Amino acid sequence: MQTILLVDDEQGILNALRRLFRNKDYVVHTALGGQEALALLAEEKVDLIISDMRMPEMDGAEFLQKAREAYPLTERILLTGFSEMELTVRAINDGGIYGYLSKPWDNQQVLELVENALEKRERNKFKNRALHSYKRRQQTLNVDMERKEREMAQNAAFVDFAHKQLSERQEQQEKQLALSEQFVDQAYQELRDSYTVTEQVLVNLLDLRAKGQRLFGQRVVDVVDQISLTLNLEDGKRSILVSAAKLHSLGKVGFSDSILKKPIAKLSEEEAILYQGYPETGACTLMAIAPYQDVAQLLFQQKEYLDGSGFPHGLRGDEVSDLAQILTVAIDYAEHRFGYTTGERMSHEQALSMLHANMGRYSANVLACVSSISLQVEDADSGTEIVLPVMSLRPGMVLEKDIESESGVLMLRQGAELNESAIEHLVNLEVNMKKKLTVSVRLSVAND
């Protein structure tokens, strides 16, 4: 049952207001002034306050400001005269009131305003519960991450970039490479500072948390590439888009399995609130890495629509960047194709129809580019694909993609199983080419 507190220095007005709620399912308290009301608030849980403006010792504006500071979730309504608009404005600004009523009041207007204020209070209570639930889920993330790290270590999916690994690798290859300790230290420093490797590690981590996200991210890259080509986008902007497409799901790492495996359209209201926070979570994750500032901004806006219906903040029109408008279309199209939206995969024509049904969300120029694109939709198999630097390859890994020299000569074919000799060959190739190489490999994923 919801509780209302009536505050006025005149008992007659309190009695008149109380009579309005005789037939309503509310608990009604009264207080003759601000001090008495604050004392009552300290002992009783109140959902809505209705306070007069003109009261001795403490006026309504001051009282509502103090009530707001102590009980921010309690809604507030001000009762005022026509000559008190300046004080009313102060109450709106300082007391954060939901609304105000002018004397003499209309009974029906009072009841409607109270009902609307209490409905808002219930919505705020639900949002507050959802926020606490989200924080609890975040607290469990560390435990889940530790389990995934153990799984990655067992499958060589997550590389230990610490000095111990490099020291062991140096000992194994010292005779073949004839490299000095100084070269090894320098290689370690370069590897540690390589933002390209950092990006691959994040993608590996995301794919191990949610199987198939690497493949899906690559398909979003394919769509972005085709749109960028049609729009004749410059290389620098295309590079930012590609990184954002690969990492767009980074903010989902902390989600529970129940959310990750459920189609977007079938999420509950509480799950949807949590889900809509993933763009901001992913953006904050990348914000601390200097070269990824532009990518982080794209991740933040990846689900913002031109008509203001997107999330997390409902940006609209020019508030959404040009690159974000491209990324949004690419992600939505790919989600329709892969069945992430409804649980059922769609053909190109069906996905295009879904986009056009909501065309107010998208840039017309970008949407026009989608009609001519092609996208391969396939299932991720039972293996896990990761991208590793040559120094981190291990015998038994299987090549996911062909390896060619700079001149286009095929060095190792897709599907080949790496052994010590093949890895040594790749190390020598990297040294001769004088640049760092990354290799796509596939590993079997152990069951939990």
C-alpha cells in the first residue's frame, strides 16, 4: 500500500486534503509544518509528499529541498497560490518537485496528479532494483573471468605475455635464432606495447565468453567494408570502423548466459534494461587505451538511432556521428541475418525489409548501400579460433587461414597442424620480413 504525507500549517487544509483520499487505497499521514514532517519521514516510509508553500519557520520550497536530499526516491508535489510563482520556481529547481497545484485546487486534478506521481515512483523503484541487480551481476564477473582464464590456459587460447613465457621461449629458440638478450627484451617490450595484439586478445576473450562472437564480429566487419567501399570512405575512418565492428560486443562480456543466449526480442523488461547498458560498458573498457578513443566513441553510439529510439541515451539526428550511423546499420543487418534479433535467421531480403520497416532509425544513404551487399552466414564449429603472435604458437595448433609471404607465395595451408619445425619456419619468416606476424589458429574447446 502506498503512503502519502500531507504538510500544511493549517489543520483545516490538511483535513480537506485527507478527505480527498477517503475512498483511495492509500495510507495518509499529516504534519503541521516542515520540522514535524522531517521527523515523520525519519520514521515512516513515504512514497509521495504534498506540501503547502506558505508555512512559518520553514517554507515549502526549503522543506522539499531537504526532503529531496534525504529521500531522493520520494516524489514531491507543491501546493501554492497564484502570487507565489517565484517561490514555486525555486521549489522546482531546488526541491525537484514532480508538479504543483494552485489554490483553490480542483479535486479531480489533485487525484490525477497524485496517481501519476505515484506511478512514476513505482517506475523509479523498479529501475533502482534493476540497477542493484546489475551491480550484483558485475560483482560475479570476476569469478566467471577466473574460470574462463583457466579454460583459456588449458586450451592455449589466452597467451601469458609475462616475462616468464618470453624467457622460456628464448631458451627454446636461442640456438636457432642466435638472438641476443637485448633483442629478446626489445621484442618483449614491443609485444607488450602492441595495441594490435591487445585488440586480438580482447576478441579472443569475447569469443571464449560467448562462442561465435569472433565469427559474428568478422561478419559485421564484412558489412562495414562493403558499405565503406560504396561510400568511398577514407582509409583512416574505415580502420576505426573495422576495429569497432570487431569489438562491438565487448560490453557483453559481463552478461549472464541466460541473456547471452536469448534473442534480443525475447528479453524480459529487466533483462532489456541490463542489455541496453552494453554499448557504454564496452566504450568505457576501451577508453583507457589511447589509440582507441575514436573506437570507444563508436562503441558508445552503436545502438543510437536517428529518431531517438536507440540506447543507452536516446541520441537523435546530428548527435549520432556519421561513422556510428554506418556501424548501427551493419550491426542491425547482421543481427537479423544471424537470428540474434528474433531467434530465427533471415534471408538478405527479409533483413533488408526489417531495416526499411524502421527506416527512420537509419541514414538513407547508408541504408541504400545495404541492398547490394552480400554476407555469408554460417555456424561456428566446435573449435575456438584465436589470433596469436608467432612467439605464442604451440605445437598441435591448427591453422585457420592460409599463410602467404609478402610476394603471395603459399607458405602453410589452412588446416595444417603446427609442429616445432613449422613454428621455427614462421619465426624465421617474421625475422626476415622485419615485422610482427599474427596467425589465425583453431583449438578444441573443452566442456565446462
